[in-house]
Amino acid sequence: MAETTSDSSPVDFRTEPARYRHWKLSFDGPVATLAMDVREDAGLRPGYELKLNSYDLGVDIELYDAVQRLRFEHPEVGAVIVTSAKERIFCAGANIRMLGQSSHGWKVNFCKFTNETRNALEEASAESRQTYLCLVNGPCAGGGYELALATEWIVMADDGNTAVSLPEVPLLAVLPGTGGLTRLVDKRRVRRDRADFFCTTEEGVKGKRAVEWGLVDEVVPRSRLEETARQRARELAARTDRPRAAKGIVLPPLERTLEGDRIAYAHVTCVIDRRRGVAEITVAGPATAAPTDAAGVAAAGASFWPLAVARELDDVILHLRTNEPQIGVWVVRTLGRADLVEAYDRLLHDHAGDWLVREVRLYLKRTLKRLDVSSRSIFVLVEPGSCFAGTLLELALAADRSFMLDGTRTGQSLPPASIRLTALNFGAYPMINGLTRLASRFLGEPDRVDDLKGRTGQDLDAAAAAAAGLVTFTPDDIDWEDEVRLALEERTAFSPDALTGMEASLRFGGPETLETKIFGRLSAWQNWIFQRPNAVGPKGALQLYGTGERSDYDRGRA
Amino acid sequence: MAETTSDSSPVDFRTEPARYRHWKLSFDGPVATLAMDVREDAGLRPGYELKLNSYDLGVDIELYDAVQRLRFEHPEVGAVIVTSAKERIFCAGANIRMLGQSSHGWKVNFCKFTNETRNALEEASAESRQTYLCLVNGPCAGGGYELALATEWIVMADDGNTAVSLPEVPLLAVLPGTGGLTRLVDKRRVRRDRADFFCTTEEGVKGKRAVEWGLVDEVVPRSRLEETARQRARELAARTDRPRAAKGIVLPPLERTLEGDRIAYAHVTCVIDRRRGVAEITVAGPATAAPTDAAGVAAAGASFWPLAVARELDDVILHLRTNEPQIGVWVVRTLGRADLVEAYDRLLHDHAGDWLVREVRLYLKRTLKRLDVSSRSIFVLVEPGSCFAGTLLELALAADRSFMLDGTRTGQSLPPASIRLTALNFGAYPMINGLTRLASRFLGEPDRVDDLKGRTGQDLDAAAAAAAGLVTFTPDDIDWEDEVRLALEERTAFSPDALTGMEASLRFGGPETLETKIFGRLSAWQNWIFQRPNAVGPKGALQLYGTGERSDYDRGRA
């Protein structure tokens, strides 16, 4: 199988509407329209044509950017219509030739990003109060229907041509990879036997039956389609709490330098050690004091430290996941003053009701969730000079393992490291399981979380942090180097696959949500199928698609 | 890779204590002891030695049998100590050479059965009030520790030799495959960073740290080990509600004939159509009236119809799963009188407090759950002459799809088919997600379940059953044959792998439990890893284990 990721320039996740090739973003007061208009000849990689509004990673990068910008740049928008700008097709889903020529790792990473973007649509509807709805104006298949499923209201044309379908199982021998199965039974609560029939019926379901089975919310004749969708959008927009008169903030292109094995942003730097298979990520705390109110946040705009850090972390995670699959361990440090971080957290806490502050918090939440679901081992080092406080302490709580230096370093004048809890550790950043990282950490001892609330704002040194259960190991200066080095050497020597499965199993104890089901269960099954000869072998359905040849499946059931 | 399942006589799941080769079952009043004493030379298949109390499917079949018999044959037993009869080892887990030489399908099926048996231990503790505890009297690794994790109290020797460990990731590049990761964080609620360290530490954790981290419940010096475990067992047994003076019922060897493609028991028959890849299973309703009280149930013993059906269905499911992996679709019918089934259900309902009736209900529950998690498509046909009432209606509710003949058949004098709800459909047989099959079916319309309660005991014909949402399709005599035939042809033409992933995703909407996490998430990840070259390739860890050679992993993270 050709590798879609290597032998090419690195994928860049940074874009902006003026550069979109596949989406058209338009505005009509409180209603925005995001119309898919994929350029066939503008695939991210050579070797496939993006016919019938099918998508690849490049198309989804633009969608992701649009969803972000709608939140930050358009406080006046309360509803977003997702539709197609093509005449005869809504969306045919992920491009099959692209999947057929992709490596296993590329497919898995592609699905993860598309899943995160679909989840972001739902989060925008629920928490940014910018509600997505879908205007299905032509055949809506596979990933196309999964995109529709991620919106809160689906209006479909009632004609002979337009149907929703998930043809992956009958046609391609894989699963709908972007949450479709889960959203069918858990979000739309389609009866399981109907879902079974629907997912094995290539041509899908249309018209009244689609409504009756709960696959879409309404079907209307083509003549009234557009107006019905606009009407629904206006109704949904009328319910938002977003401030129509507020001014959005601009998200300018993210500045970064990519030189050899070093990636640098304003606050985040990352150095890749290829020999060891380790990326060392350092996040700098704020250099200046926090604004005093929400107006100050708006004035700072994209340079507001928490927003800038969210954007930079988001980008470095996406970059490493997509372009550096061989780097299996991420080591995270911070550098700076805990009191400044705490002051920013206080601002984010005290002005949580402000629309822009809310967006910044939600963006940090999403970025931390992206870290949680990354298939990389995450080790955090808490050293003198670090600032693991509040929002940045979440990085340590997200880690598979953390090391905190107990005491000072010989020959260094810095005081011993400490960590600090802020109010934001107790609810601002839930994981995909719906719990805070503290609650997930202390599933067996929920009282501990309450006790820790009382210690908000205190500096906890290594002994106190260990006693509080907030760090894993606390070697002193004498043991530090060897212990950390050995742990990293050991980690990078294990099978990456076993680590991925283990981490996915240990990170999310406790309750399950749509998101944990998608990332835990559905993705695992899909990854399994993406390894099976019936799907990806030389005679597998993904390879033979479009050739006219039929797969001859190994019939053994596993 | 050699196939462990084919070219051999079919695996037989029927056994009894007199024939055990690997376990010793002993009794001391209310406390039973189940001691593992694996015979190295008595593997189920040639090619590996069961050293260090390691196990294969044959060892686990005996464990499963023992757990069943303890429930039915020993009402006086309130606690069961699981331990090792060997001097220097508790259990080394699943045999690695066996895994190394097994096909993918065999490994997956083996893990499923061992998982079901571990879950049965937990169900026995919680619902049969026969509480399992574990006496760890030597190194307890991998599957050995996962067996311990399935008990409710773990007492471990405090010596230099005895530790618990999950060395799969560092040693074998696979996951602990029998619920270990899930039980660590979700049952024992071990802190996730500690779990991460533990699961990557080959030598495991012993002594006080094992208690402090919650990996075991107590450690005691070897001199007091036995007595401490007995003491705990007596305490647990004292809390049971099982009737110490009652007489158990004997489970005689299950009679079955296996002739060509036909398997027949007293009430269940199964005909395999290899050309179509379909197994046709027919369950006969009771031939005689139900006993009138619990004493009548005890007098009937193993021939009590619901118990006999549970045993037969259990055996046929296990047989088909293990010995007939190429048969991807199970078609289920019933034959008999609904009023008799209903009378048995009434007895099971009215005498639910009787220990034996409770056991029969729990066995039916487990068997239906085994059906739910089977990686086969399940189609149910409701035809004239059938008796889909109550307990047997659960089969239709467990199906991926059901067809009910609307009206009579030309040339047949039987009245039209009907189905009937009984009280047992509303709580007796929860699925692994903790919901009844009715509640799972109507996740989006919970009121429907309440409405259906009011229709208990009514005969619902095809139109009524369809309107009630209880069946999928209701063709009449003219369409029946074509519609069913086409559905089956289509189903058997799809990729078995895609169907497995799809069915696992659609069958269990709604809440998640330890069991759904094990069968949904953990198993899917394990199956994925069981496909990856780093584990199973010629240079994978499972293949190289014991050769002294080291795996050279592909370091790409997926």
C-alpha cells in the first residue's frame, strides 16, 4: 500500500477562508451557510480525484478551520446551515481511492481528525450556542451522512434522487468511520434492527421512511427545501445567547517556524529527538499580567495568552500526529510563573459568562481532549522553573505518567518545583468521558477531589503533590536523570500498537459518552477492520472498489 | 500461522468434575475451594505445554463447568476460594505458545469465552450470592491476575516471590485480553498513572505497594495466608442468602447427537447449511405443563424445561462459535405452544425468590447475553406454529433483524403466527448494558416499554407486532420466501469482519458497563493488536517469545 503521509511535504493544518478550495462560507445575519463544493483536482495528495463532493484530509482541514472561525469571528451567528453547493450531490463521504491508497496509520489518523471535527460541530451547537443544521439537497452517503448526523436538525429533499445512506459495510467492507453507527443508535436512537437494515442497504433510505425511522428530521419538496432550512435556522438562531452586537476577534495566521527537528511558536516549542523517538514540548506561561476584564480579553484578541496557547498546542498536536507518526512519546514541560497562570485562570473563571471567554475555555477544553485521544504516550516533567498551575496543570493530569523533581537541582538557583490548583481544574475542562481529569484520576476516592478544592491556590511541593495523588513519581536530583531516562527508554522500546490499545483503555475510566464510544469502541473496531484482508488486502473491497471486480471474502467470523 | 481450530475434532464444552484434568474442587461446609493444578501435558491441542499453571481453552472449559455446578449443585456454598494447587506459582496466564500458534479467529474466540467466564464469576458473586475470592499463593501474572481481578477479594502472600503483574504489553506486545485493563481502572479504580506504570512493569507489584495501589486487598505472611483466606471466605459466606439446608440439583451430561451437519438436543436442533453459510436453530417449547411450585422445579431438576433449554442453547452457541467459524448467520425459529411457555415464565416470575428458580433465570440471562456478544448475524423467523413468548421472545429481541409472517400459509392449516410478552421481558434478562432488550430497543421511546407492559399476555399478530415495534419486517405468504432468502443471501455475501464491527456497535446502545467496555472497547483493541505485525508477524513478540530473539517493532504510531 502506498503511504499517503510520507514522501510529501508535511500537512499544514493552518488555513483561512480566503484560501479555502472546498467550502464556501456565507452570512445572512444570524445564519451562516457552509456549503461544500469540493474541487475534484485539489486533493491533498496525488493519486485520486475528489469526485461527487467526496473528501480527504484537506477538505476536512478547511471544515475544521471554518467551525473555529465561526465561533471566534462571528458572535452574531446563532445557526449554521451545512449544505452542498453542487447541483446533484450532497456528499459522497470520504474518498475511497484516497482510503485505498493510504497506509493504515494515515487512515486511522484521518478518521480521528474527522471525528474530532464532527464532535466540535456538536460542541458548537451545545456549548457555543451556534447550532448546526443540515440541508440535504442530494444523495448523502457514508461520511456525508455522518456529517449530517453531527448536526442537530436534518432537512432532506423529498425527491427520487435524494437519500441518506451508510453503504460502507455492503460496498467497502469497512465501517462508517466517523461516528455514524454510534450516532444512529445513541444520538438519534434509531431502533437497532432498523439501523441494521439501513447500514446494509447500499441505496439508503429516503422520503417519509427516513423521517419515520428517525434518520432525518423532515423531508420537504425541493421547491420548499431552501426556505424550510432557512426558517429552521432562524428559529434555532433565535434561541442563542450569543451577543448579536458583539464584535468578533480575528484569528490571524498562526506564526510558527519549522526548522529541522524544531517547531517554534510564540509560546510553545517542540524539539524532536528522532533517535529516541521523543518529542519534547515546552509550553511557556504568560509573559505579562492578565487583562482585568472581558473587554481586555477582546482587546488582546488572538494574542490573549490562553487563546494563543490553545491554538499553538492544537497545531503542534495535529502536526505531530499527522507528520511524525514515528515519534511515540511526547514529553511535556512548562516554563514560567504560576502566579501569572493563576491570574489568567481567575479571569477565565470570573468572566465565564462572556461569550469570548467562553470560547477560549471551550477551545482549551477541546485541545486538552485532543491530547487525551492522541495515540502517543504522554509523560510530563515537573521541574524547577515550571508553572504547572490550573489550566497548565491539566497537561500533567492528562499525562500517562508524571515525574516531579523533589527539591532543588545542584548548581541551579531555582527554587524547588511546585504545582498549583485553580478553580478551572474543577470543571472547566471535562474529558470525553464527561468528568474532570481530577475526577477521572480519583474515581475510587471522590472525596479527594473535594479535599483538593480546599487547597486551590496553594503551592504544592513534590512531597505534597505526591501525597495529594497529583503526580506519579517524585525522584530527587540524584535519581531524576536516570529515572526519567530509563522510563523514556523503556517506553519507546515497547510495541507502539500495544501502547495505543493500553492507553486508550486506561485513560478513560468511569462513565461513557457518545465521544468515548466513538473513540474507544467504534474506532477500535474500525482500526481492526482496517487491518483485515477482507477490507485492505489485495482482493479486499477497498482495493477493488471501482474496478468492477468483486471481493472474494474469507468467510471466517472472528 | 497454524490453525488451532481446524484439522482437529470439534471442541466439546461438556465436562464434569470427575473428568477435570486441571482443577481440583473441594468443599468445607459453606466454603468451596477451586484449586488450579494444570497438567502440562494435557493441552487441548498439540504443540504446547501448559507450564506454570498457564491455561488454554481446555483449562477454561473446566473452570466454566465448575462455576456452573457450584451454583446449581451446591446451594450450601456461599463463598469460593480460587487458588493454585502448585507450590511455586499461582498462574502464569494464557499459554503464550498456544496463542502464538493460534489463528486470529481462535485467539479472538478464546478471549471471548474466557471473558464470559470471568464475568460469570462476578455474576455468581453478585447475584447468586456465591462470592468468589482469590488466594494468591505465588506469582500471579497476566491472565492469572485477570482471574484474580474477577473475584471480590484478593489475599496475596507477602513474600519476595509473589507479585501480581500484567506483563502483556512489555513482554508480548498485546493487551491483557481478559478484562484486566478495564477492571483495573473501572472495578478496582486504580489511579490511571499507577495503572500505566503497573501495566508496563514486567515484574509486577508486590507487598504493601500492591495494597496501597489497590491491586490486591490484603497481603499476609505465608504462614497466615491459608487461614486468612478461609476466614475471609467464612465471613463472605455468612452473608449469603443461599439456603444452606437445600439440596442441589445434579447436572447430568448434556445429551446431544452430532451427525453430519445436524446437531440435536432434547429441545434444540441445529442444521448447518454450509453452502449458504447459515445455521438454522430451532428451539422447541415445553411439551408438558409447568410445575406448580418451586418444589416441582427442584423435582424436575435438569429436565426442567427452561433449564434444559438454557443448557442446550448455551452449548450450541459455544459449539458454533468455536467449531463453525465459517457459518456467519444464525437463523432462529421456535416451535410449540405459547401458552405453555407463558406458564413456565409465570412460574419463573412468581417464585423468583427461590434459590433454584433464581439460578435458572440467571442461566437464561447469561445464555442470552452470550448470544448478544456472538460475532454472528442473528436473524429470527416468526412463523405459524412458533412460540415466541416471554423468555423465547427474547431471542427475537436479540436478533439483528426479525421477520414475522403476516397471515397464514397457503396449504397449511396452522393459524397465523403471533408473539406474546410476559413479565419476564421486563427485567429478568438484562443485556450486558444493564438494560432489558425492550429498553435497548426503544432507547428513543421509553414510554413504549411502559405501554407494552399493559399488553402482557396478549397475542400480537404480525400487524400488531409491527405496530408495537417488536419485529422488523412482516411479509405475507406471497413475499415471505423471496424476502427471507434475499436477506440471507445478501447477509452472507457481506464481509464478515465489517458485520462483526457493525453488529458490535449497533447491538448495545445506551449505557455502558464493565461488560460492554470489555466486549466493546477492550476486545476491539485487542483484536486490532492481534492483527498487527508487531504482535503476530513473523518477528512479532508473540512469535518470538521464548526464542531469546527480540522483536524489532515498526515504530509508527497508529
